[in-house]
Amino acid sequence: MTEETTAIIDEATISMKKAMEHFESELVKIRAGKANPTMLDGITVDYYGNPTPINQVGNLSAMDARTLTIQPWEKKMLQPIERAIIAANIGINPQNDGNIIRLFLPPLTEERRKELVKRSNAEGEQAKIAVRNIRRDAIEQIKKAQKDGLSEDAAKDAEAAMQEVTNNFISLIEKHLAAKEKEIMSV
């Protein structure tokens, strides 16, 4: 392969890794029965007029498999944190005891588990679409380089290499989905 095609494939691989990281971060947010402080990522609290991530206004921890606690750094932040959790609509009611906020995760029903599997599969499909779009863009760049003088054999080799990279990322997504489904469905 030429330097130009190697650069195109490397750039596409970096983009696919970013898509994979995003997919993994989305999967972590899908609750699988165990309390995990990362479930609260994406929730912002009104901190003196500024929307601030919840992990920057207090200490988040998992007390046990079904309980999360939030210890705010300032007591007057209890109400805004509670409101933010309710507004986030994550299906958990916060319980405020005046010092800390406790989140008790309800046990998952079979129906809810199936919904979570569907949601994780939808995230997986989005990741696959992103990977395929990156592949398509890379192949378009390779074809453009072929019009600009790249040999046909080099272009075909580069396309094959790009397809192999794509297949590796798709199979990695499938493995992540299978592991997440197993985690969700295990009681």
C-alpha cells in the first residue's frame, strides 16, 4: 500500500475507535441491575445558575448492588441534585435524608430486561452505522486517489484492508452486545 492509502486507513481506524468509545460509554449507561455511578453520567445539576455534571457537585458511590449514594459537597445542593435526578427521568426516585441522597434501584422485571436488551441493540446498530459510514468515506477517498493517479491494484488492496478493519470493528461491537445482553438477562 502507498503512503496515501495507509494514511486514509489510519484516519478511518482512529474515527472507528472514537465511534467504538462512544458506543461503550452509551452501553455503560444502560442499567443492568447493578448500581453503578456512571449511570448518572449525562445528568446536569443547576449549580448557581450553571448546568454542571452531577459528578462535579458531589461524591457519587455505590453502597451495594442496588443502592447509589450522592454526598453533595454543599448541603444546599441537595434540592437541586434531587430535582435534576427527577427531571432526568431515569426511573429512580431519589430519597433525601438531609445529608445524602440515596437512589434505590428496583429489581428488573423480565419485560424491563427485554427493553434494555432492545435499547443496547439499538445503540449497537448506531455504532455499526457509524463504522460503515466511516468505511464508505474512506473508500470514497481511495477512489478519488485512484482518479488522481493511484494504481488500480493499490486501490483494491486499500479497499480490502479498509473492509478488514471494518469487519474487525463490527465483530467487536457484536461481542460487546452479546456480553451486555448476557449481563442484562442474568438474574
